[in-house]
Amino acid sequence: MMQKIKIMALSLFLTVSTGVVVLAPAAVYAQSNAAQSAAVCEGAGAVAGGACADTGGTVANLVQIGIRILQVIAGTVAVFFVIFGGIRYVTSSGDPAKLNTSKNTIIYACIGIAIVALSEVIVQFTLNQLDKV
């Protein structure tokens, strides 16, 4: 039973991580294109309501929303596993194998929370750097 839970958790974590890794470059690309489009429109002397007025970067916004959703899902799963590991720790009745398993669950879940937090920092840093360009 525990092996199945570990496999499911690892699968979910890898899926979410892959989604973040795939979507982050797309956000960078979309932000870069929006900035270039805005520069082209300014150079052409376009006025509000003209052909160049719609450079809002909606693709970048959608990518950011997708990344945030994946981060919330990953964070929620990690917190669930911290709680799950804590319950298993309390109910282990002093069995060393169960104690070790529950400690590992808590440690891996905390590592997952740290990765989710760092991914948020990396995404924000990247987007802030693009805003400066």
C-alpha cells in the first residue's frame, strides 16, 4: 500500500514539475514577444486604438496562471503528505520501520514544499528581468 502511495506521489510530483519546467520558458518567450511588439508599435508612432494597441501579453498571462495552478496543486499535495506522514508517525506505536517510513514521508514532503517555493521565486525573478528589458 505504501509503495503504491509513493509511486503515485512521485508520478504527481514529476508531472507537476515537468509542467512548470515546460511552461516557464513559454512565459519567458511570450513576455519577450510582447515587449518586442510594444517596441515596434512605439517606433511606428501608433496611437491608442490603432492596429498595435493590443500588446497585452495574454499568452504570458495564461502561462503564468497555468504555472500558479500547478504550484498550488503541488503545494497542496506536499502539505497533504506532511499531514499524512505526521499521522503515520503518531500512530506508529514505536515500530522503528514505521517511524522511519513516516519520517521519510515528512522529509520528502518538506523538500517538495521547498521546491514549489523556489519555483515561484525563479518564475518571479525571470518575469521581473523581462520587465526590465
